[in-house]
Amino acid sequence: MIDLEVISDAATAAVALDPVRSRLLAELMKPASAATVASRVGLARQKVNYHLHALEHHKLVSVSEERLWGGLTERLLVASAASYVVSPNVLGPLAADPARTADRLSASYLIALGSRMVREVGDLWRSARKAGKRLGDAVARYGNPVQVAGRSRRVHTRTHRSDHQTRGAVSRRNHAWRPAAPGRAGRTSSAERHDREGVATHANQTDSKCRWVEMEFLVPGTPEQVWHAIATGPGMSSWFAGTTVEERVGGAIHFDFGGGVTSSGKVTEWQPPHRLVYEESGWSGEAPPLATEMVVTARSGGKCVVRMVHSLFTTDDQWDDQVEGFEAGWPAFVEVLRIYLGHFARSKAAAVRVSGPYPGSEAEAWKVLTNTLGLSGANVEERRVAQDGAPMFAGTIDRVHQDHNCRDVMIRLDQPGPGVALVGTYRWGDQTRAAVSLFFYGDAASGVAAQAEPQWTKWIETHFPG
């Protein structure tokens, strides 16, 4: 018998919550036979046997001992745990979700956060027990509810590598919004990132074998629509990097971020429309293996929560800053994803991606980038048109972001065609880089991108030569 069991199956929960069966469970905190239990609760032994068989079928009780009495065998049964908690998994899409609560200081948010903790720690504990491992204890003190939001995932302690693959991650590689290299990433509290970007990012967790960080965000669409966008080649190419995916376990996955920067991996889990796991090696020089998972969970109102976790398999703590910087560039691409799913889901898409180095500081590169494109001092909801000498574009500013890791501005394009432009600067190791990603949608997308690509390539080579 264990101290506590988390029930995550609806049928098992229904059995445990039955008034008669829950009473029988309470009587089996110590081993007892059906006859003994029947006398205690005042029910016929045949009826007790019926209920005990149901409890045993759902692994809520088990045989503790068998005794031979003449030619008969008496079984002593015992409850599987001293107490039970029902996981929110039982409610499926109706389960409490902190992502649906805007007020981070409200009682409903704290209850939903606690609910999520029950679900996730319960899942991890179950995996650890199956593997014969002990799930490490995590103790933290929180000063306020916002800190709870930022640090709740510190309870996620990896037990072994295969357990990671059940809770894996989406990686952040060397691409247009590459996070800072080890020792260069700034440290902003997770709670601040959550409120500022609308993406729940949780402080990184380390153990002896793995460094990892987790994010989640709400997007419009059905699970099938979101899965297509985040787990297939055409879908990911429509809002992120140029991607090809062999849609099967063992299949290859390849990312092209432009400027000659690529990364490849292998699919290790393929469970449409809910879960994709893959792993990359050699994604950044001598970097340790990087495992990746995307999990899609349906929510009410035609929306889904996407959870992404970045994990590095290493015992070297020099990568801790890298892990903390993994999420720095995701909020911009999440906004592109939301626009894609909200307005262009499954539409034909084509992208242009260019990037180049700058010899000075990131602030200087940002000034050059915005001045030459006509984006200097841009504010959200302003309409901007390309500066003379820049490739033609026009649209409405949708997002402006600056921090010590990266700066970017996003434009909802109407010229040269419907789409999104994401331009910005970032640090890549000791180098400053500028990048432009343009996503065009609709039947004419390929033609528009084909015309725009040489113009942007020439522009980047002029102002940010390699």
C-alpha cells in the first residue's frame, strides 16, 4: 500500500466514488477477507464480493495474502493506497485550466493552478513508480500567487530519459530568434514573462541528467487544426521555420531557419492530434542532445492549450543559462501562429526568411533595421509603409517587443499580399544578428514570396552582410 494514489481514469474514479465501494475501500486500509468486511458493513457477503471484484478490476484493491482453510482458499484484500485524489484528467476538456483565468491573483486561478499540479505531479509519480524510480522532492517557498504561477513547474523532476520522452519539449534552436548563448541570457522572472507576453513560461528545472524549461499558451482552433499547424511540415512552415516531417515514429524532422542555419532530428512519439516528440543531436556545435515535445489539449470556446518543453540531456551546468533563454523568442512566433490559426488555417502559405550579422551592439543593429525599413518608433495599431530603398511592404503594427535578449516588431501585412512580417535583432553567442521572416497566405502566396525573396536577400546583404 502506498500513502496516496492519484486517480486519472474516469471509470476508476466512478468506481471509487460509489458510496458503497468507497466505504469498502476505507475498511480495507488493513488486509481483510470479504467475509470480514461484510460483517463490518452489514451487507451480504455475495454483494460485498461483487463490489470487491469491481474494485480489484480497477486496481483499487489487491490481494495481500491467501490462506488455505481445508479445501478452500481465503483471500485477504487490501486497498492500493491509504488515501486518494481524483486527477482533473478525469474531466477531460472540462478540467480547470489556469490559462483560462485572466486574474492571476484570484481564488479561481489558484484553484486551477493547484488542479494542474495534481494532474502533472500525479502523472510524473505514476511514471516514476512504473520505472522503479523515486520521484525527487521539490520544495519551494512563494511570496505571492504570481510567483506560484511562474514557478509551479519546479516540481517536474526527471526520473530518467524515457520519462522525459513522455513529458518532452519543443526546442529553440539557432534560428531567427535564437536565445542567448550560455552566460549571455538575461534573467527575467517567469511571472513577468507570463503577464507581458501572454505565454506562460516556467522557470527552468535541473536534475543530475537534464536541464529543461516549459511554456504553454492558448490558441484558436480545434485539436486537429492546431496539430496540423504545430506537427506537420506544411503547418510549421506557415508560421515558424521551413519544416519537413516524416509523420511517423522514427521519421526524420528537418528545420531550415534561413541564412544556412538548419537542424535535424528524429520523431520519437507520434500521437495525432495531441502529442509529438522528437530529438535532435548536433543542433548547435557541441551542444548536448535536445528533446522536444508538443502537447495539444482541447479547451472550451474552440481553443486549445499548447504546451512546449525544452530539455537538454546534460550534467553540465554551463547550459543552465541556455535553457533559461530558450523561450526568449517564442512569444513572437506564438503571435504569428495565433494569426495563422485565427485567419488563415489550412490556407496555402509561403515564407521568406533572411538574416545577417552586424558588427556592433544589438541596440545599434535594431536602429539600423528599423530606420532602413521605416519602422523606427513603431507603435501597435499604426499603419506603416516601407521606407524608400527597402523591399515593398505595407501593413498594421501588431506587436512591438524589446528586452535584453531580443527586439522585434510584427506587422499584419496587406501588401504585397496578406500575411505577417516579423523583423528583429538578437544575440547569438558573441554575435549580433538581424532577421526578417515573412509569411504570405492565400492562393497567390507562392508567387508573392517568389517575388519578394530576391528583394529581401539583396536588402539583408546590403545592410547586414555575412
